[in-house]
Amino acid sequence: MGRDGGAAASAEARLSALRCAAAALVTSALAATACARPALPEAAAARDVPTKSGATLRIETFVAGLEVPWSMAFTSAERLLVTERPGRVRVVLRGILDPKPIYVVPDVEAKGESGLMGLALAPDYATSRMVYLAYAYDAPRGTAVRIVRLHDDGDAFSQRKVLIEGIPAAQYHAGCRLRFGPDGKLYATTGDATDREIAQDLKSFGGKTLRLNPDGSVPDDNPFPGSPVFSYGHRNSQGLDWDPRSGLQVQTEHGPSGFDGPGGGDEVNIVEAGKNYGWPVVHHRASHEGMVSPLLEYTPAVAPSGASFCRGDLLPHFKGDFFFATLIGERLIRVRFDPANPRQVLETEELVHGVYGRLRDVVSGPDGALYVATSNRDGRGRPRPGDDRILRIVETPGVR
Ligand SMILES: [Ca+2]
């Protein structure tokens, strides 16, 4: 508690400094007396980024002062929920971060190295107010992941129900991204928990995509009767979304780290019911009968994380493109699928390389912008003043 409280307090101090600096830009005369006017951190200034399409992206800091934001979900055009890996769920209302978490996971694993991860809203959230969280906890035989459902009361979460637990986890390779599909089912990506053989074991929940009904029960039409397993042979997928045009599910997945296979081999896959994505039998570009080879493969590693198709009207030239965040790669990667053949990649582009550090999640906001979370306070990054932050990305109007 002390560690988290201290971190939150220092984050608030940084946020306050950032606000002061931002205000100084707008009203410099007034701010000269009101603030000490610290230099505006470079990463906090709005930045125009040219793209090879000819359109320009404008990127600005939407909110600062977070600690390892892992997953984001808008409950309305004005309200954003964000998980922080140490175990907090935060609220951003009209661009202002509430200093008090709406929910603190009481049983998140003590070290917080996997911690609180996935967040999803029920498809009927507007009436049910149900939210879903995935987090690591200390199970009798080591770290495991559980998925819980909670009611969003507006100022707290209540009615906690455990939907599934005992999902293998470890300090790393613990998944666990949550998303509802267009079929109204909850999908969860799980890691191999550094025990690579479990990815091919259909009895294990590790190294899989799981598919559940909103109440946690197993859907009747899952590919393996009575099992939540939807796809297998995954090492550690941490991003998924569905192409709004074709309905195909696309995932990002981490390749080997050296100890469990040659480094690199990060993947983008089209994921379908009952299919085997190869790990650990095949990786990188290798193929094997009965196993799916990746659509895109990255060596050296970029460590791909959260991903979303761009649905936003504020990025008209990129609507329908697949964007994913990368950690080690410190860049946002854009993938354009061929509208005539949605299994074919037309082009890819790497954006903001090194500018904002490690990037953890991407969502398409209800206002039509893209939102991207940094992950520079996760122990592997170099935090900039104001980190971690959520960036807001729109296309610059009229600039071509
Ligand atoms: Ca694979």
C-alpha cells in the first residue's frame, strides 16, 4: 500500500507540474506568476507526425501521471477506465484523471510484475454496467490469473464474481488481454507462463485464446466441446481486435526471448476457432502441417502488446487500419489489410519510433480519436516527466 500510495502521490505531483507547464503555454503572462513554469517536457508537447499516406497525425498528451496503464475502455464519450498494473482501476473524466482509484484489486499478486492487466466492458454495459478484469494472484502453486466480473457503480465497483481462475501465469508470459467479440463472447489471451509445452496441451488454459459467455460459462459452439479453449499454440498474445469490415480476429503475440527459443519471432495472426498457432513446435516464419504460420513476423523483437482497428472519424485516412503498440520496439505499428482480401496485408508503417518510449495499449475512442498508453514505469523503460501517459491521436485536418 505504501509503495502504491507513494507512487500515486509522486505521479500526482508530476501531473500537477505538467498541467502547470501546459497552462504556461496557453497563458504565459498569467502563468508566469501562478506557476514556477517548468520546461514543458518534450513528450508532452503536441507533435505532428507525417505518414507515408501523405496525411499527418497530431499526437498530444491526453492524460499524464499513470503507473503502467495496461488496458483502457471508454464507458462513454467522456469517461475512460484504465487499469494500472499494480492493481488499480483509474477513471479519466473529461480528460482529468481522478486521483482516487475507483477500484483496487484486493488480491492482486504481491510483486505486481504481472499484476492487473485486461479490462473489458460487457456488450450491454449501457444497461448492465458490468466490467471485466484479468489479473495475476498468488495461487497455492504459484502465480495464476483469474478473470472477474464487477458492477461499475460510478464511484466504486461491486458484486465481484470470479468467472475463471487458475489460468497458468508467471512473472512474465501471463497474457492477459480481454475483449468482447462481435459475437458477444468474452475472449481472453493467456500466456504460456514460461512453461512452453502447455501451449499445445488442450487441458491447460495457458498459451490459449479462451472464449466465454458473459456470465463465465462455456459457449455451446466452442470448438472443443465443454472447454473454454478457442485457439491454442500461443506463446503470449497481448492484443486482439476484430476487423470491422471482415469480422476476422487479429492478434499480436510475443515471440521467444532467447531462453525458450531464438529471439524475435513476434507475430501478428488471424485467429480462428480450433486452430493451432504452433508454439513451441514452430516459431518465427517456420511452418508445420496443421499449424498456422504468422501473417506478419518481426525479428528482432518489438514485443507487441495492445491492438485496435481504427474506427475513428478523426483519422479518415486510417479508418480500418490495424494499429498495435510495441514495448521493446517503442513504436506504434500500422497495418493496412486489403479490403478486397482481408487476409492480405497491403502495407505496414512504423510510427513515433522512440519518441514516447514503451507503448502498451491502443484503443479507438468514441470521439473518433486513437488513444495509446505508454509503459515507461514498468521497470524496463526510461520514464519521461509525466509518465506514464495516454496519448490522443487525430489526423491534422486539411494537411496533406
Ligand atoms: Ca505462432
